[in-house]
Amino acid sequence: MKSSVIIIGGGLSGLTAARQLHSQGIDFKLIEASDRIGGRVKTDVLNGFRLDHGFQVLLTAYPEAQRWLDYDKLDLCSFNPGALLLYPDGSKDQLGDPLRDFSSLFPTLLSNAGSLSDKFKTWRLKNRLASMSIEEIFEQKENTTIDTLANEYGFSQTIIRHFFQPFFAGIFLETELKTSRRMFDYVFKMFSENDTAVPSLGMEEIPKQLAAALPQESLITSARVNKIDGQEVILEDGSTFSAPHIILATQASGLVKEYASINTKYQSTTHLHFVVKDDPIKKPMIALNTSEKRLANNICTISNVAEGYAPNGEHLLSISVVGDTGLKESELPKAIQKELQAWFGKATLDWEHLHTKKVDYALPNQQNVLHQAPENQYTLRDGLYACGDFQANGSINASMMQGRKVAENVGKKL
């Protein structure tokens, strides 16, 4: 079967490439190995509950998301800015953004998360990043997030330990904050400039919306590629597709690594869901475990943010684990229930464990990041191209931008 372009991979990069080609009137075939499009952005439905593959959110300030997505049709539901902090002694308090949620003013001022100086520095950092473009942020000299927080921004070890480490460990999926300071500044800017949200029916609604605008006959699922021979794509079942242009839009650990020299290092996460009778968080926000040796990193009653995640009257608790716990998967739910008794009491023992999912390739390694890849990284050889967040940074925005850019590059040749 012949097309002008073949896209291998139906994640956000591949789908955005397809959208860009379609907008230019260029025919394509998108081939996805799994049973449905979405890549890493998927939502399973189990007993009426919607279970995202890992704790994922949409930062609505992302320029590419604003470019391609209809937020109203996604029916986005927003988190309260800030976090509920769980201290090792069993106490709790809250750190918020009073400029966006005035009700958090006094809890934030009285919070033990850090000093008044720390809170002023947070406000000053927000203003600094607001005055910088995204391009300027990614042009800064590379450094680790942890070193930048302590030595450039001057935050105390208290607020780093109580807020920045658990909050950004949940985003970067590594606890030492060795992730690039560029990525920290970028994400902090995105968080502070607009809402953090999830679609009411789960994160998979994002790739579904991207795909809905495409000719459905051009999307082929449950079709695993065995190899690429010249301009011919050969599937495991022996069927073939050919095109003068082939775009590899798999994650770095997928097929693309066989045809390109790329960084295949990645971060993993384990995600658990529990059904609970009483909502332990009470607000549409995340709770952060500030204990140095922790199993549960961040906890959220996701159905309190978006009711569509659970059947009527039910509560769905979403818990993320960062790093290797040393426990068997079967041991993890009870260990987390026991750990969280310190803050939520023996009610945790009544939580019904619904699901555990290990996401091996959750994010590319982000010690060195770019806003977007240079054009020469898109072309692997004549007629073969690559796109993905591994070329730039691990975000929904980068995934979509890389897909758009490679499709624009191919479009010029057509």
C-alpha cells in the first residue's frame, strides 16, 4: 500500500505530525503497534473507574497544546494551585499560590514549608520567569535543579525538602533533582501562568481528540513494524507499506533507536489506584509526602478533581511512587496503606486496592534539554525522519512540537 508519508507510532508526536500533514492536504498512513492510539497517554477503564497510565496532567499554558487542542471539548477540570504537605511527624499544612487562589493566602503564610523569605523568593522567581520567554529559559547555562534552587535562587533546605523535592520528583520522576534547571524553570513557568488540569474522562481524551480530526482509514492499530527496508515498512504479519517519506515517532527505547543514535535513558514510575469511602484529601489538589524515605510520593483524589474518573458517589485515589522501592509489586499496596496511616489514620487499611501499573518508559532522561531540536536532528537519511520528546524535553508540549516540526520539514519536500 502506497502513501506520501508513513508515520510509525501513534503517540502525541505521531498524531501531531499526522494533523500537520493533514492540514497541508498530504496523505499519510499512521501505524500503531498497540490496540489504540495514544502512546504513553492512555486511560484504562476498570469497573467504571478511569485509570491513567501514571499521574499525568495537562499544563494548559503549553503553546502547542493551545495550538492543537480544543480545551472546551476536552471538558478540562483544574487542580487547585499548590499542595497539601504531609510532614514526617504526622502533621499537615498547605502551600498555595495566593495570587491565583486567595483562599490559600493565610495557610501559605502560616505554612511550615519554609520561611517568609522562602515564600518571597518563590514570588520573585515566578515574576522572573514570567518576564522570560520559553526560548530564553532554554538558552540558560545547564545546571541541575537542586543546585540552582539552593545556590542560585537561595532557597533554604527546609522548603527544598518540604516542597520542591517531593513536588518536582513527581514531575521529573527522580528524587535527587538532577534534572536540568532549564526544565525546572520551564515547568515552574507553565504551572504558574495557567491551570493544571485533566480532561473529565481521563488523559487519553487528548490523543483521542487529535485523532478525531484525521481520516480514520489512515490510522492503523494493532500493527507492529518488524523493520524498514529502504522506503518499505514491513509488519510482523508480513504485510508491507511504502512511501517516499517515513517518520519514526516511537519513544526513544522503541524502533527509532535501531535507526538513529539517540539517548535512550529514561525515568520510570509505579502508579497505584485505590477506591476509598471517604476522600482523604478533601480538595482538588495533590498531597506531597515530605518524608525522606517515602514510598508514596504524591497522592491525589483524582475523582475530586474530575468526577468522571469514578462512578457516582465513589472516590478514586491516585498514588505515585518514584524510584525503586525494593518491594515486590504485590507487597506495595499494603506497604503504602501502612505508610499513609501517619496522616490519614487506620481508614487507609479499608482502602480497596484497584490497580498497580509500572510504567517503565515514562519520561526521557532530562539532564540536558532543549526547547526544540535543531532541524538536522529530524532527518536520519533521505526519506527517513524521527520525532519525539526525547529530542527536546519530556513534556506534552515537546512531543507535539517535535511532531509538528518534522511534518513541516517533510511537507517542504512534498
